[in-house]
Amino acid sequence: MDNKLNWIIFLVIAFVIILGQAYFFNDPPKEIQEQADVAQEASEETFSTSTSDSESGSTSQFDSFDAEPASISEINAAPKGTLITVDTPLYKGVIDTAGARILSWELKAYKASVNGDGGELVNLFNDSQPGFNTLLQVEGLEIPEFIPYQYDGGSNVSVSEGTKEITFQWVSPEGITIKNIYEIDSSSYLVKQRFEISNSSGDSIRERVVIGWLGQVKGEGMRGGGESQTFIAMVSDSVERVDSDPDETTTYKGVVNWFGFSEKYFMSTFLPETGAETVVELEPTKEEGLIKARFAYPISTIPSGKSSLRTWEVYLGPLESSFLKPIGYGLDKAVNFGWFGFLAKPMLQFLEWLNRYFHNYGISIIVITVIIRVLFFPLTVKSMVSMKKLQIKTEKVKPEMDALKEKYKDDKSKQNSELMALYSKHGINPLGQLGGCLPLLIQFPVFIAIYDILRHSIDLRHSSFLWIQDLSQPETLFDIPYVGIPFRLLPLLMGVAWFLSQKMTPMSTAMGGENMKLQMKLMQYMPIFFIYLFWNLPSGLVLYWTVSNVLSIVQQIYVNRKVSALKGV
């Protein structure tokens, strides 16, 4: 009867916590979210001018031509020129001739949703600001912010193999020719660009190229299935990440390897290729979740009849080491494997190797879980057997312990000294019960490493297993009627397996008295907390922990049989 009651309490409390979490901490109602989206669309976000800087009491380092460039006045998603479509086996992009800026970039190998409704693909600039804008500033001349380039080719450019150049050109009234040349590689997510300035004005000119980028930032928070959006940069070998609005302008000074914006599995990144010490400046905006990044090349003087050339590269693709590492510039460091990256990277490689044989990441996760438990098996069994032996010894001397507690109940100091003498006589270490936690603590870095793998490995994105559609997201079996809360079976199975494992490994309360009994009672309900904790985590991670708990039950059965002879059974 007690066991049945425990089960009922366990499941009821678990559901109450989950329902409460969904009611009080869920996303805002749909109509409120829609109003917020409309408000954001209606807002014309601009790059601040020096006037706005003075009004806020701050002085931007982009205020004068001789110091740093003036701010870009406006960026928005509306096209301003002719749209050129670029089609390759890897992606389909749209470039606006006004500014030669990228408005859309669809990745053909990645569906936007797990169901792939309507064949919708991941678009790196879907419902967001377009790519960076290249602004040319010439001292004493007015150069349009969105340079009205001309393109002599057709509106559709197909690059089925090899490489192809797309040249955007404009000539100013003063005789300055500007070419913005895209080099499209059919087999790479990396786009090379050349920015050429030819001076036929009759006078020397001083010019500077400024890159302005308005992007979105949003932290993932505690909801493990959320989509984070991050400003990311590598400056002087240090990777900087920003996932919330900065309170004030932040300057990153040094050798800028790259900077841009990343989502959970994809990244849009600018690689300046200067090799010199420069500056990336990050500023807040009036619109929540939007920040602006600016980068300026050094000022250059171009004599009449001469030209200048700047080259850079742009990576627009998946956050996957196999694509990023060959590019160089430390771009593979954009993949965040967390504190235990030294474990996560080889484990990811091993998981990918396993998947070549099993062709299903769910099965591969189960196999790697079994392998990990087998590797820890000797230590786990040794620890569990030692704890069992301690419990047996403690139970045998319990009558003597109770007698000492009764005899010295009024003298706690004497009681403790006599108990310690009794423990020493029978070879009992009061802290020995903590040894049962050792295997769990040792496995904790492995658990964190797997968590980071499942969060950042794009290979697991949209990978299915049994009823689970996407191992990189929380699984949903169905939505609970009238409540709208997703019912997740896997976290409940994990909690039940944990609960059973704990019921099979009772710790002796002989040495702890009532306090120990209370602690052990509370420990029985710890799985409830972990059900809540795992409810919104990637299902691949929950699968790993569920299988691990099931294997713990098997191990405990083995240990119980191994030590049964010590009790004379």
C-alpha cells in the first residue's frame, strides 16, 4: 500500500509542477505576440547619427572622418533596387542591386521545420534584417548610402558547378568607379567579395569602407528547445558572444578575424581579411532584441588614376565544424561546445562514427550510453558494493549504537566520541555512504558534454527515433486537451526509471537518525524535480539519461545479488 501511495504522490506532484510551469512561465498569448511582431515591423530601426549620440550623452568613436566613420543612417528589409537571384546546389540567394546587399539566403539542404511543410527551407534572413550594408565614405563627396549599382547580367544567375563572378558597378558624377564583385562557388557556403575603387576624378581622394549590420539577439534561456540568436565575433583569438541587448556601446579592438550573427545551427559571418588591428563596435537600439554592429576598414588615399582593392569573405551556412574548419580564421570556434569541449568534440566524432553503422541517431545515442556505462561499470560496481557492505555492517551494530545514544543522550559530546570509537572498532566509515555518489559525479562532465553535443550538433537536427520527430528538440506525443501543454512521454519514463533505481538502493539511516530518514524521504522525490528540469530539454539528451537510469537498475540488480552472500542469504 505504501509503495502504491508513493507512486501516486510521485506522478501527481510531477504533473502539478509541469502544469504550473506551463501556466505561469509559458510564452505570451498568441494575440499579444502578434501585436509585438506588428509593432516591430512598423518600427523603422536606424543606425544612430552623431546627433542621437550627443543627446544620449555619449560620444561615438565613429563621429569624425579623421577619427572613425560616421554612422550608417538607415537599414531596413525593403528592397530598393533590382533583385538578382543566385541559384547553386547549396543555396538560393537574393541580392539587391541597391547596396549589393543580401536580402534572402535559403539553404537547400536544411528544411525550416521537421515536417518540411510546403518544402520551406531555412532562410538566414527570413523575417529579419538583411545582410550587412557596405558603405563608402569619401571625404568631401556625397556617396549614396545604398549605392545604386548596375548589373549587366540577367536577373537569374545559376552556378551549377565551378565558380562565377557577379559584378555590380556604379560610377559617381565625380568619376569614381566602384565595383562590388561576388565570387560564387557552387560547392561552398563561403562567398568571396572584392570591393574595387578606381579614381578618375582628377584629384586624390580619401576614402573609407564601413560595414554596417543590424541583427537580432535572443538568449535561449532555461527553455532547452528555444532558438537562440547571438552576435558573435572573434577578435584577437577571443570569441565574443552577445545574446541580449547591450546597455551601452561596446567596442572590441584587435585583429578582427570575423563577426556576424548566429542562430542555433546556422551563422552569417563577415571575414574582413585585414590582418591588422581594427575595431568592431556593437551598439544598442531603441528596438528590443535588435543591435547594430559596425566595422571600418582603415582610411586610404587614392591618387587620381589609381585604384584600391579590399577583399573579404562571407560565410552563410550551417554551424558545422566540417564546413568551418577548412575556411580557417578560427571560424570553427563559433561552434560552442561549452566547458567540456575537450570531451564533447571527440564524443561527437564517435557518435557520428557510430551513426555511419546504425543510420539512426536515436540508436547511436543508446549505443554510446551503453558504452559509457560499460566503461564506468567497474568503478560503479566497486562503489556500490562498498556502500552495501557499509550498510550491512551498520545494521549489525545498530543495537549497540542505539544503546550508546540512549546511555549518553544528555551528553552529546560523549555520545559522538563513543559512536566514533564504535565505528572505528567495526571498521565503519561514516562518510562511506557518500561513495555511492562518486560514479554520478564522474559521469557529470560526460552528461554536460553530451548536452552540448545535442544542443549544437546540426547532424541531430530533425533526426527522428520511434515517436520522437526531432532529437535536438523536446519531444511531444500530443497536446493535453483544454490545457495546450505538450505531453512528453520520455521525461516521465526517465523519472520512473530514476525512481525505481532509488527504491532499489536504500541507504542506511542507522547513523543519521531522524535527519537522515527525512533526507532519504526527500531523495525519493528528487526524480520529480528532474522531470521538471528535463521537460524542455532536447529529447536526445533525455533519451541518454533514460537509458542510463535503466542500466542503473540492471547494475543494482547485479550488485544486490553479489552482496547477498554477505547477509547469509
